[in-house]
Amino acid sequence: MEITILGSGNVATHLGEAFSKAGHRINQVYSRTEAHARALAGQLGAEAINDLDRLDTRVPLFIIAVSDDAIPSVVGRLPQGLQGMVVHTSGTTSIAALSGQHRYGVLYPLQTFSKAKEIDFRAVPLALEASDSEGMALLASLAKTLSDTVFPCDSTQRLSLHVAAVFACNFTNHLYAVAAAILARKGLPFDLIKPLVMETAEKVQALHPLEAQTGPAVRNDRDTMGKHLEFLRDDAEWKHLYEMLSVAILREAKSPSDPE
């Protein structure tokens, strides 16, 4: 299939590469910044454009892979009368943002992307939503060439996925950064706790998170938690994080939700 990608960031880059590897042809790459469009288009063998009026309107699929805030601006500047399907890749933006198009939908990859790190798209869940059954069939057929996990997901469900992903990925990574800073202050490398990070990630592959929870908070070990808070006394934000998370862990341990 011929595809035009609107965007040149992390998601656009990984999707473009995945589509190319799956045998699809990237027709054009759009970015407001011409240098960015040229860089990604060069990787994908596509035409670079920085003006939406130059879109090839004959392409059957247009993928908007830009920041959530930029989606309305891009949609508002699309040429009139596009006959191809227009989709976005956002976890939080409703499908209704594309409602003025002939056929439209969402292809949301549930993964964290960095340009410098390769991703195996076969393992990336792809959540799909479409304006009609023909659009869903088109998206499903396309998505299955990239991933082994393809599923329908309405805008409300997709929002819940994105919120959950922020907790599981973004917030967790911030806590890694806090841990790294705590260690660095005492001359210790973050590498020392990487095996702990890996064991925690691997454990939840086999256990529900509630069953995998360990540490002083779940045991209500007040003596240990008191020593930790004393250690953090000069870092108000980190101390607050520690207290807030410990209270939440203990509360969940006392009246846990039923593991799914």
C-alpha cells in the first residue's frame, strides 16, 4: 500500500520504517521543518514536503503521527476532498478529531519510542478504531502486516490504555531517574540496580502486579520507612513521592482489588 506520513518524530520514524520493512511504499513525508522531512524521507525513499498543499491526494492512506496538540492544526490544513483514509496515532485524541474526512480512523501503537532504539513491531500491540467497517477492514489488514497483536479499541478504551501506559512507563522511568540521582549523590552507579529493574519487569510477566509487590510499604515496616524518610529529609519532592506511594501501596495491600 502507498502511505503518506505526516510527522517526522519518534512515532513517525518507527512507523515509517516498519511499514517499509513490511513491503509498503512511503509516498511522502510531511514536516513543518523541511530538514526534518528530508531526513526521514531520505531514510524511507519518499518525497519530503513541508507544505500540506503539496500532498499527493491520490494516496490511499494518510497517517498523522504528530504531537496531540498539533493534530487539530494538521487536520485543519489538509486539502479538501481527500479520498484516502486519514488516521492519527494518538492515545488520547478522540477519533472525532478527524470527523470531517471522507474515511478516518486511529492506529495507536502501545509502545514507547526513541529514534535511537530499534523496536520489534511484531510485539507492539496496535489499537484500531475506524469511522466505518470498510475503514476498519483496511486498517486491520494493514496493521497485521506489522504486528501480531491487533485489536479494535474505541476512543474511551484507548484513553484508558494511554493513562495506564503513562503510569507503567513514563512515571516508572521518572522514578528510575530519581533512583539514579539518589545513588549518584553517594558515588554509586545506576547499573547496580539494573538487575532489580529487570527482575521486577520480568516478574509481572508471570504475576499480577498486586501479587508481585514487595518492599517496606506493603509490609508496613514503619521503622525502615522512617529511616528512608529521614534520609530524604532535605529533598522535599522526593520525600513527598516516597510518602504518597508508600501510603498507596499499604492501602492496596490492606484492601486489594481482585487481580484480573
